[in-house]
Amino acid sequence: MEVPRRALPNIARPQKLHRMTVTLDITARFPGKDHNSTLQRPDMDRTYRKAIEAAWPRLVRDLVLKPTFLQRLRTHGVFSQEVLNIIQNEPTPVLQKSLMLKLLMNRDSRQFHQFCQVLSDSGYHSLARALEDPQTDQREQAEALKEEVTSLQQQNRLLARRVRQLEVDQQRTNKKLAEITAELRSKDSRYATQSSADEDLLKKRNRTLRELLEMEEQYRRRMTKQRDGRGQKLL
């Protein structure tokens, strides 16, 4: 007899799980009561964009993203904390500042001026002036560069005079050194001549002394013989 199979419970097949992707809109403004206001925000003035592009190298070079600076950006409504976290997640300071400037160019003119205010409050007055008044900043930079060039030219002239003076001093020193060398050589020559004459004189004196000693020895021998001869005669 066939045993009837037990009916399995009707279990619904689990649906396939899909990875949820969350995209953070880092270009949107802070949402207000009216959501459409974030979609109808005014774009940044083209002049301000050009100012950011012109000052980009100086901003990346001179700006330091300290915690107080980032806090001011959030307080003045330039970036939200989420956007600041994304900026800080970049691996290097250069990439952090580059991303910040790219995001700033997607902000409106009001936030651009707020960013300039943050720069001024943080002590970056020249950078703020370069963004808000690029023509005046360019004139000031040109004047500063002109003054620096003038100063370098003056320093170059002073160095040229110093080099010429050093060359004259070197020539005088070489001349004096040549005179001293010639004098020393002359003294050495005279000393060598005098030494040779003294040596010859010493040799002559030694020969004379030996001759005198020999004569004295001969005299003693002769006197000794004479005494011996007289003694024998007396005996």
C-alpha cells in the first residue's frame, strides 16, 4: 500500500536582495521648507568662476584646511558637514583643497562671498581679495613683482660692484704674494751663497788647525829627541 506524501508548506521563495546605492548630492544647497528652491538655485556668476580658476594655484598652495576653517565653512553655510566629511576623506591635502574648489564652483554667488568671508576671518586676506577683486589683486601682484624685480636688480648691481672689488683685491693680493715670493727666493739665494762661503772658510780653518797640530807634534818629538840625546851624553 502506497503511503501518501506529506504536503510541504507553501513557503514563498525569497526575493533576490539588491545592493542599495545611496548617492549624496554634494552640489545641492541646504534644503529649506520649499524643496523646489534647491532645484531653482541661481548659478555662480561666471566672473567668480574665472576668479577661482585664476587663484586656484595660490589657494591650493597657501590654504590650510584647519578644523577651525572647516567649521567656519559649515557655519557660514558654504558646505554641509556631509560634504566636509567627503572633502576630508581625500588622501592628500592637495586633493582635499582641489575637491573643495570644484564643489565651490557649483555653489551660487552668495556662497562664493561667504567663502571669501571665511578666508578673511581665517587670516587669508590676500586670497579673499584675489577672489573678490581679481583685477586689483593682479595690479597689486604686478606692483609687488615690479618692486621685487627692482630690488633684485639693485642687489645684482651691488653684487657686481662687490665682485669687481674682490677682483681688484685679488689682483693686489697676487701682486703682493709675488713680491714676497721673489724676496724669499732672493734671501734663500743669499743664504745659500753665504752658507757656501762659510763652509769654505770653515774648511780652511780646519786645515790650518790640523797643520798647526802637526807642527806642534813634530816640535814635541824633536824636543824629546834632543833631551834624550843630552841625557845619554851626560851618562
